[in-house]
Amino acid sequence: MNRTRSLLAVAGAVSALAVLTACGGGGSNTSSDDVDYSATPSGELKAWGFENADDVGQSRLDFAAEQLGDVDITLDATAFDAQKLTTRIASGDVPDVVQMDRRYVTTYAAQGLILPLDACFEAQDVTPSERWYQNVVDDVTYDDKVWAVPQFYQPPAILLNMRALNAAGVSPEQFDTSDMDGLLTAIGALYQESGGVPTRLGFDPVATGQGGLWILGMGGRLTDDDGAPTLDDPSNVAGIEALKRITDAQGGFAAVKSFSDSFDTFGDNNQFVADQVAAQVNAQWYPNVLSPYKDQIDIQAVPFRNADGQPFSVASGTAFVIPAGAKNPAAACAWMTQLTSTDAWMAAGAARADTLKSNGGINTGLFTGSPEADQAIRDQYVVPTGSAGFDQVIATYYDVVGYGASFGSSPAGQEIQTELNNAITAALLGDKEPEEALADAQAAAQRAYDSATAG
């Protein structure tokens, strides 16, 4: 495949990446063989992204800048855009570093548009499997190479509205996703409606937002060992069937989705304050949203459990990559690894603790993607909150972080997620049987994979 075609394929395949941080330089035709990653970092490093850096981001930026005193770092705080990136690569205005959602890294790797980082890690004395959780590394591994410096891993768990559970005589243990009959009994005791319209969900499974969790947790798989999509694998049916039973028990998917879309998720009348849910799947960051309302709610958490009854979570987060053609990849390598070092994360932990001290917030910890940093921050900065429920929630997320699995690294990562959500929606609405919905999703994802890997 020629370079222009590669760029067009990636622009089409990665059209709406959600990102937090990125960096940019200008362009030569740098390849992985041209880079001396052991060279002393110097020169100009133009950073693209880091949009709306908060205390955690800014403290790490400051730390990395202190470590790289001979590097002139210029930040462009505009948001990352996939089309803009491919345009810049084509024109020679190549960023030195870009951050993107980890599920999309392999798309660029398959096109040869980013550099493998194994030599970078070796030069910086970083062993990926020691610095990061293995499932986080798996997210950015393709063709036996690691292509990105990952950060963050905020696992999902099930948040419980204990005010609702206690009133209905339901115990937290009944929210066991490996025991569907028992789970449905709990949902039935908690679900409320008026005129066929839900007024409280017994359990919001977040069917499309957390679709991969349900498919993988129930024994399915999204990709094969080469990254090719496997959405039509028969093992994927179990996750969709579980979701259909849960939503059908609460008025059907259309009613559940319409009701949940109305939640004031980030506001004063959020679904836990308003008792609109008895339980809901949420990633680790959401208790931070709820913390200002700790005196208005009573929450606990339980792990999501896989088909075998074991705690289960999936990796998600962002990562830094170095585009092919970057002007200063050696400095980029040093900068990325400094930003994700334990010392950088401890600086972030201190900054977050200071912020929370000033506003009276709850410290739920930082889930960095690094087990060493996670534990160090927890030991130093995560203290009792004064709320037994919040303390139990925080502990639950720390418990489940070690049970993570990768979504799978694929050149068609975005399309796999999109088509999986399409399949789940069609099956839960009853428009298609699960097998038909998954077959249609597989055909679309396979086309994207074939395009991304052609040539």
C-alpha cells in the first residue's frame, strides 16, 4: 500500500478518537532504525494536545520538564483529531508524540505510521510488563512489538444504591453477574415503573457503553491472536443474551436506554441521588463524580464477575505514540517514559491530594496503569473518607484492577467497538437474532480490518 493510501485508510478508519494528551513536532522520514534512543534528550519537542490538563496532568508535565532540562517543550493544547494527524503526516508537519485511546494504536501501527517502542524502552531501562499491568501492555502490542506508552486503567465494577437495596431486602451478593437467575430475581425486586415506563432500574448494565465487558466477561472474544475481528464467534452470543435478559426484565432495551439517557449523570440530581438506579456498571472514575453527594447517597460496590464467577475487568485508557517522521523521537521517548514514571505519578498524587484538601473532596486514588504507582499513591494518599460506603467502593476498585483483560489489539479497533455496539443494539431491540447481528457486525469489521492491513 502506498503512503497516500495508508493515510486515507487511517483517516477513514480512525475518524473520532477520544483523547486527552498529545505532542507534535515536524517531519522527516524517521524510522525506528534511525533513532538513537539512548542519546541525551535535547532540542525542541512540540506537544500537541494535553487539552484542559487538570492537576494530575499539569503536575506530570511539570515533573517531566524538570527531568528534561535541555528540551524545549512547546504545548499545543488543541484536541487531537485523527484527520488532522494524517494530514500533518502527509504534509511533513509530523508531531513528535501523540496521545490517543489505546484501542486505536494498532490501526496506526498496522499502517506503519507510528514507531515501535521496544528500543525506546530498552534505552530508558523500562520493562513494559513490570511498569504496567500486562493487560494494559497487551492493548498496545501488535506483531510482537509494543507501539505505545500507556497510561491510566480505570476498571469497571458495579455500584450499588444501598438505600434501594436495603428497602427491598436485597443483598449486595445478589448482584452476581455469573448467576443470571439470581441476578434477575434481585432486579425484579428493585425495578420500578409507572405506566410501563421505568422510574428506577434494578440494574443498569450500560449495554452499549460497557458492551465489551459483557462479551468478554461471559466468555467471548473480539479478536484473534493476529488482531482480526472475531465478532461472529459463537462464544459472543452469551454476553448479548445476558444483556437481553436484563433489559427485557425492565421494560426492554428501548425503555431502559431512553430512561438512562435522561439521567443527570454529572449533576446534582444524578441517578444515585434521585434513586433512579439500584445498581449500575461504572468505571473507577465515576465515584469521583459522586463524592460531593456522599451525604445524600449510600453506596457500595461489587465486582463484575465472569461466567466462572471470578472478578473481571477490562483495560481502557490512553497512550502516547511517536509518529513515523517525528523530528525528535529520542526526546519524545524520554518525555513519554518520564510522564509515566512512578515519580511523576507520585507528583500527581500529591497535587491531587492538595486539590482535594482545599475543596474537601474524597480521594478515590489514581488508577495509572502501573501497579507500582497505584499502590504507592494508595499507601500515601488514600485515607478513610468518613463514609464506610465510599471506603468500601474505593477498596473494591483496587481489588478488581488486578483482574483485567485486554479488549484485544487490532488494526480495526474502532470499527470492532462500533460494530459490536451496533450488534448489541439490534439484538436487544429484537431487530435481529444475536447470531445474525454478530455476523453482520463481523462482515463490517472484517472489511475495515482488510483495508487497514492491505498491502
